[in-house]
Amino acid sequence: MDIPQDWKYGTLENLCSLKQDSCMPCDSGLNVYVGLEHIESGRFFVKSFGKPDQVVSSKNRFAINDVLYGKLRPYLDKATIMEVDGICSTDIIVLTPKNRIPPIFVVGLLHTDEFIQYAKQTTNGVNHPRTSWASLREFPIQIPPLSDQQKIAAVLFKIQQAIEIQESIIEKMRELKKSTLHHVFTHGLRGEKLKETEIGPIPNSWLIRKIGAIGKIVTGTTPPTKHKEYYEGGHNQFIAPNDIGKTTRIYSTEKKITDKGLEVSRILPNESICFVCIGSTIGKVGITVEEKATTNQQINAVIVNDDYDPYFVTYLMDYKSEYIASFTSPSPVPILSKGKFEEIKIMLSSDMEEQQEIARVLMTIDQKIDLHTAKKSTLQDLFKTLLNKLMTGEIRVNDLDIDVSEVSA
């Protein structure tokens, strides 16, 4: 691909150099440690750290504005800019930008699809594939003038900031939801005195009921996958554990099932409560939003009676998920059988209006979470698209008036 006239060809080594400064954690004189576990895939900055006294053996030293790159399993896309001095794992390469090149420009390049594919091809080892600076430094790049580098970095930084703002809002809303769940399912909404029960204090008018008494319990099944007519071209939800927990409402599923597949499945109506009862994710809860759906055998669904608001019960089971999951039979694969699930006792408001009020309060919080999650997803898509186009000159920034003060080295 042709590049702009004022750009030039080069390699990664033209942008940054390898820093080789090893030390023992106890002798570093620093209080920040970064391991691969602290670097999130695709992110520009580290949000959590370890402590040097938690690790042993020689580590690499880094400084503010150095770029850390995870050389183990490069497909994990771990590259970040450091805002503090510290030490890091030897599975992390420390790079120092040259000639006032913005660190965000360097780390942006390391997150491009082209670089990730290149790095994957340079790995050695089967179980623990690693790349090396000797290979990465030869990565061919197109280098814009410094002013363009700064503008590209500023654009990427602004979008990263916007993503982080959405994440902060989502985190705060989830904390609000957690505290609200605790309050409404401990105290209710009527200011009643509490009474002690076998499952803890509950409002005086609330009742204790077995899960099996509040509705029909349906254990899912998986139609034989050898019958392609059950799956190919399907448009109905086929719910698996991985589809539950992202949001309270189950909006989408990885797999779809056809009408013929539904005919040999256990069909769930809209507003059926799905609770994962087999596997490592026991306790995940969600509610269906389609007129017809089905689940696999890892899920028990509750189709509640008319005495109960399905969203109230969904939020209640979410709040009590750890308690419900505690009845799991000990085995290599955790299982909460349908029989045990039906016998578990939970507390319920006896007042339908109170149930609906509680559900509305929590649904409002969920709608906020869903809104900001969608905004975050849109920003992430925009970021990925812009990142690859800016780094290749397909989108130019040279004529844009952009404040670069936050990204200038």
C-alpha cells in the first residue's frame, strides 16, 4: 500500500529501543511490580499492580513512559504504557521510545492487527510460545512525521479516555446494583421489622418457599448436533452458560436453533429464569426475552407462577446465587441436580406490588448498565477501526487542529 509522501519506511527499532536493566526485587528500591496478569488485552494503561516483595528471582526495571510488551503468547495482545517506575516479569519486554516519539504512538502500533499477526509468526515453543526483541525489532512500519505521531497519539488517547469513562460508570452502577440488591432483599420496601428465619433476617410479611413451589422447573437438553436441520439457519435462542451473566436479560446467544430443533427441545416462554446448575459457572442467572427459547442441559429454568413477578425472582436468585450454589454436590464437575434445586428455600415478598416495585428499581439500574455497556462497545469498535487506519495513513490527521499536550513525550 502506498504511504503519504511525508512518511517513510522503517522498522520498530526506529521507534524504540530495548531496555535491559535487571535487578532483584528486594534490591530494586521500588514498590510497583507488573506481571502479565496485570496487563489487560488491548489496553493502553495498567490499572492494578503487584508488590516487589510478592515475587522472587531477577526482574526487569522500567521507568515512567516506558512501554511494556508481553512476549509470552503474543496473540493475547498485551502492551501498555507505564505511568510509574517499577519492575516487571521477565516475560515482559521493556521498550523506551526514541527521539520524543509519543509512547502512545508506540503502544498503539503494538496493538494493530498487523503487528499482532507478525508477532505470532515469530514465536518459539509449543506450550509457552514466546517472541523476542530480536524478531520484533525487524517489524516493518510506516513512520509519519513527529507532528502526525503526536496527533495520532492524541486521538487514540481521547478514545481510550472515553472508554475508561464508560467503564467507570459501569463499575459504579454495578456497585449501586449490588448495594441495592442487598438492601431490598434484606429490608424490603415497606419499612417492616425483620424476623429471623433459617436463611437469615427477612421482612416480617415475607415468606419462605422452596424454588420448586414458585413455578415449573425445566432442565434443558441439547438436540443431537449431527442433525444439521436443528441448527443450520436457526433463529431461535439456544442458551448455554456462556450466554448468561453478561446482562440480566439474555439478549443474544452464541448458537441458534431452528424451529425443527425447538420441536425436540424443552421450549421456554418469554421471561423464563435461567440458572446455571452444572459446571464451573454454577450460579449465573438470566431471564429470557424471546417468545420461544431453549437451553442446554447445564441450565435449570424457572417458569414462575402468576403469584410472582419473574424479574423480582430473577434478581432475588441473582442476590442468593452463592447460597443456592452452595447446595452443589461435590464432584469433579460441580452439579446442582433438578431435585436439589427444587428443594432449596428462598425468601419472597408476599405483595405483588412490592415485588414489581423492587423489580422496577433494579431494572432501571440494569438499563443504565446496558446503555453504557453499549456505548463502551461502540467506542471499542471505533478505536480498533481508527487504530489500524491511522497507523497506515489511510486516515490522515496532518491538517487537524488537535491538542497534543497530553501525549507529547
